[in-house]
Amino acid sequence: MRRTLGCVRLVYNKALHVRTQAWYEKQERVGYAQTSSMLTDWKKQEELDFLNEVSCVP
């Protein structure tokens, strides 16, 4: 449970950072589809491969 919540927190914070940065730099909105695509890409990165070890539906 602790590991799942840690991953949820990490993904939420990364997505929030990307969305906030996109808005303040380009006044662009990053929607659900784009965020979901980013999560898929993050899971493929070696340093974030532990995201695949927890449930995708917390």
C-alpha cells in the first residue's frame, strides 16, 4: 500500500509540474489524454520502471 501511494504521489506531482509549466510558459492546457500518454512514456524510462510494479488502478 505504501509503495502504491508513493507512486501515485510521484505521478501526480510530475503531471502537475508538466501541466503548470505548460500553462505558465505557453498558455497551453495539458489534458487527460496527453497526461496519460506521458505516464506511459514515464513507465518506459529506466529510472521510473518501478511504476510498473504497482497496480495501475489504485
